[in-house]
Amino acid sequence: MNQPATAPIVDQITARLTDVLEPSRLDVTNDSHHHAGHMGDDGTGETHFSVAIESPRFAGLSRVARQRLVNQALADLLATRIHALAIKARAPGEA
């Protein structure tokens, strides 16, 4: 997915994960304000994020495999714009 680099990072994360993983639930939270002045804070207010995602694509996969799918979908953002990403990935029906 080609999301403009000028779109807020939350919007880019949401669009990419929706396109790639077709989630039944997706919550993306900007946690950057909790890390202001810390390592990785570039002053943009868009460096630290949390993702809670539920997708049928995760069924039968380990926690690490699920995180890899999320990381692959966001690879260029993780390399250039996102300093930290917390991931909670579940398959439908999991607690």
C-alpha cells in the first residue's frame, strides 16, 4: 500500500495492517507523549506506538510469527519513522 509519507503515522499503520492482515479488530495508539525527551523521541510526537490486532491470518501461528507479520507490513516505517512498537496480536476467538 502506498500511503503518503506526510500522513500521520497512526493512519499509515492502520492502512497497512488493514490492507495486509485484514483484521477483524485493530486499535493503533500513539504512545509518544509517554516518551517525550527519552531515547528515540525525535520531537515529532510520532515515534512510539501500540497495536492491538485480531486477524484470522494469525490462527495457528506463534506469538513471534504473528509479530513478524506485523513487522513485515510496517518494515519501512520501522526502519525510518517508528522507534518503538508494542504488539498484541491474536486470532479470532482467543482471549
